[in-house]
Amino acid sequence: MNDVHGAVLSQSAAVADCRFPKPFDNGLEFNAPVHGTWNIVHIGYEIPGAHQIYICADNCMRGVVMTAAEMGELARFSGVVLEEDDMVFAGRIEQTTIEGVSDVLRSLDSLPPAAIIFPVCAHKFMGCDMEYVYRCLEERFPKVKFVRAFMDPIMQKRGTSPDVRLRRAMLDIIDEQPVNPLAVNVAGCDVSMAEDNDIRKLLVDSGCIVREMCCCSSFEDYMNMGQGRLNICCNPAGVPGVKNFSGRFGRDYIWLPFVFDYGKTQTGLELLAAKLGKSFAEDKEAMKNDVESAFAAAEKVIMDTEIALDYTAVARPLSLGRFLIEHRFNLTKIYLDVIDTDEEEDFRWLQANAPGLVISSTVDISGRVLRRDNAGCLAIGQKAAWFEGTAHFVNIVEGGGLYGYSGMIRFAGLMEEALLEEKDTRDIVPRKGLGCASLI
């Protein structure tokens, strides 16, 4: 059902009837039991040796404790419980936060190089002076880097989300160092680059020292990102932090999302090469032909199998959707809730060329009771797999570390593999943080 302005009020609608960039109205939400994307606990553990401290009520603590336990990382996790008195008496919430964090740090066998402090919604409701809190903590523990994080889901719809701010705060603790002309950082991403990633290949061929934020081996290595002359980001949630990090030191920055578009892929690789002082000499027509061959081979296997994809699999789901339709695949549904403004061109193309393509919300409350019986469907992404009820799915988040022509070729192979080999959906999708350790 649509209103006079074209706002989609139901859980699903044809793309022709959707508005841009927000197809669905806000309402009561449903959280599907699909947890492959990384949450703030997983992201925080990317800082080697860092200790996470959450200051919240018991009920809020439950989820983050479980995530740390499922990862086998409870040794680097602590909590400070807020009680009713902390909300009533003036100054108590600051006092509890300062003393609670201090008690945690003093109880450890040795001080961590960094402590990630997570105040919560209550700190905002109570007007807690967090700058005062951090000043006190830094005076008491001058050797500890305090990461100014937040766990405040009240900001999910307005302002910057907690995970985006965390990625920025994690970079804020890195101090400027003299530039190493060979050092390049890949930051703001949770999934490491695949070995044949076109970005990695170009960096390695240029003799660069590559530091991936999610793969640093030690705290010293992490801090040495301050030497980087160029910062690369491939994940939309990392962009604000990496931009700010680059701006603080006056370093070069480049945004390279994995996109299913030959022109944008070529432009991105040429831009990266130019930043490295090289020319991108690869034969683009030969690489394009290799991609076309890979998808032609996949199409012969997949044929007219129904395909559904979701926004957690790749940063540019509409780009992928358009590419699949242009290559004669039977894409019938895309699961997303908001459309990135960079995908407006692809959105308009889909409206004009595939008007019946269904756009479905992943958070609408009706998702709780939808029939999930499309077992013959090929899904791209865990949420699409769960909603469709299929065991045939491409199991990646954030693009799976793929990029460029090689990424598109690998992706075609993943689609073939997903159709030919079943996965245990009920076992896989509840596991938090795809790629992280899981003790479930």
C-alpha cells in the first residue's frame, strides 16, 4: 500500500513504487536472528591488547557479555553495572563511571595499552559529563589510551550510529608519526582483503607496507598506522572515521567501495595507481572479458534460478542487482531498508528496467511471521538466506574482502558454489561476526 507521495507502507514493494532513499516508513521493528555482520564488541577487539569496559544496567550488559563470551574474549572484557541510585543523585553517574572503570583497570594483572569505554543511553539521558570522566581517567592512568566509544542505540535513527562512531574513536587514539613513503593503511573495514583483491595486488606490486586496521599484529603495529601516507576505506561505515583520521595528519585518503560497474572499478584503480605514483597499465578490456566469461559460466549453471540478495553482503547492493539483471540472471528480490545516496543512478535504472523487482525491508515487524519456504532460491547474504528459507547462499559480509575485476570474478564463482552446495543455514546465521572466532 502506498500513500500519495509514493511512500511504501508495507514490508515489500516493487521497486517502481519505492521512494528514494528511504523506501519504507519507520515503525515497530523486528530484528531477524541473523548476526554475521560485526557489532561494536567485534569491532573493538580489532585494537590488539585493548580492554573493553561497558558501563550500563544489567539488561543492556547481557548482549555484549554474550558476544565476548562467544568469541572467547572474556579476559579482555569488563562491565560496570549502573543501578537506580546512579540515575537519581546528582553526580553519581560520573562518580560510578570513574570509580568503576578505575577498579576494573586496577584489578587487571597489567594495564592494557588501550581501554575502550562504552557509556550508554543513560549517560546521555542524565547529561553525564563524559569529558570530565575522561579527564579524571587520563590523570589516573596516563599510560592508557582511552577510546571514547558509546553504546547508545537511541542514535540508530538520528545522528551517527554507535559502530560508525566507534570506528572513528578507534583511529582517534593513533598519534601522528613521520610519514613512511611506503606505508599505506586500509582502515574502517572489518573484513581483510582477499589475497587476489585488486587493491592488495596494486599495493604489493608497488612495494607498499600495507597495514589493515582489522589485522594489526600488535598494539605497536596498530599505532604505526600513524606513519601511513595514504588511507584507503572500502566500507561505508568506516568513511567518517578514515576521513577524519586522514585530515588530522594531512594525509591522502581514497574511498574504494566494491562496486559491480566496470567504469567505476577502472576509475578507482586508476586513482589508486595515481596516488601511488604509478599508471594502471593492466589491459582493462582483457579483465572485463574475464569477468564476462566468469558470469557467463555462472549463468549456465544457475540458469533461471530465483535470486535474492541483501545489503549486508555488499556495500552496493543495487549495483550488484543491476549487474545481475543486465547479465540475464533471475533476480527477484533485494532486502534493504535504506538506499545509499551513491546508488541513486542504479536505483533509477532498476525502476526503469526492472520495475517488478521486489524491495523488502529487513526490519519491518511483518518479517517475524513471513513464510520462509523458498528453498530453491539462491541467496546472496545471510539475511536473504534466512528470509527466503534457503540453504543455498553466498555467505559473505561487507563484500567478503573482494574488490575490482578479480572480486567480480571470484563473486561469480561464489554464486555457482552456493547453488551447487548446501549450507547449514540454521547453524551459520546465528553466529555473530562472520570471520571472528565463535565458541557456539
